Amino acid sequence: APLSPAAARRSVAAPVVAWETKLGGRLSSLSAAGGRVYVARIDAHEVVALDAATGRRAWSFTAGGRIDSPPTLWKGRAYVGSADGWVYCLRTSDGALAWRFRAAPRDERLMAMEQLESVWPVHGSLLVQDGVVHALAGRSAFLDGGLRYARLDAATGKLLGETRLDDRDPETGGDLQSRIKVLQMPVGLSD
């Protein structure tokens, strides 16, 4: 006979902790591949790779600004954006820097949440599709000349193309907000 829902719940074993590692600070969500678990220590500007079987630190990499998301993993590489305005590509085998690209148009800084950051931070996980890394730098289409959407060669970091998303109407060149008929701002934030 089938088990009652209460009996089924009692028959399920409780999860068992395989390992625990203390890294400290605010942590991002995780990404995992190839026997490793990756996490960003957000305020420490650091990406950490842990052995998935033991939890031991395999390597770490420190960027020039906050990293708010775990790396995107693709073909032995870990791709991260940083609040310093750069995109970093790391080798997953040892954490060595393969290449980096400044997605910010210039090296200009401001204070944000008690840390020095680029005026054009690269937030969030990056998208890698068909050998192209997609990254967005900036805070808003309406600030500091807008957002910069960069497409990079995943192997080399070479810029393949860039699109500026700003407050100019793409059809008329005028102010985009002149089209607004209600009290709502069009989408213009990087996240």
C-alpha cells in the first residue's frame, strides 16, 4: 500500500552536511562546474574557488572592486564583472588572469556604499553565448553618458562591438523622455 504523506515525510532521510567552509563577509550565490564551487566575497573584491568534494580553497582572485555575482563558467574559464568597471577572465584550473577588459569608457571613480567604484561598474553575472561575452557597464541610461553594452571575444577579450544605451531617442536623437505620456520612466537601469 502507498505511504501516507506523514509516513513518507518520516521515511525521507535528513540532509547530511558534506563539508563547511568559513569565508567571511557577504557572499554571492554559487556557481559550480568541473569539481569546483565558485563564490564571490562581495565586499572583499574576491572570487574563491573551492574543491566541491572537500570544501578546501583551490584558489582565489582579487579584483579592483566589488564583485556582486558568482563567475560565469565556460570552457575552463571563469568570467566576472567588477564594480571597478572591468571584466575579468580567469582560468578555472588555477585562477590566473587570462585577460581583462575595461568596459568603462574612462577611469573615473565615485564613492558607493563606502567603497571607491567606477562610475560605470559591471554588475551581475556575465552572459557567455557562442564564444561571446556580453557585459553591461554603468548605473543608468540617464546618468554619466548612459550604459555601455560590450560584446567581447571569450577567448581573447577583444572588443567585438559596443552599444551605448542612453537618454537619446534612437529615432530622433532628441530626449527619450519626450515620448513619455505617463508618469513612468522607461527601462534604463543596468540590473
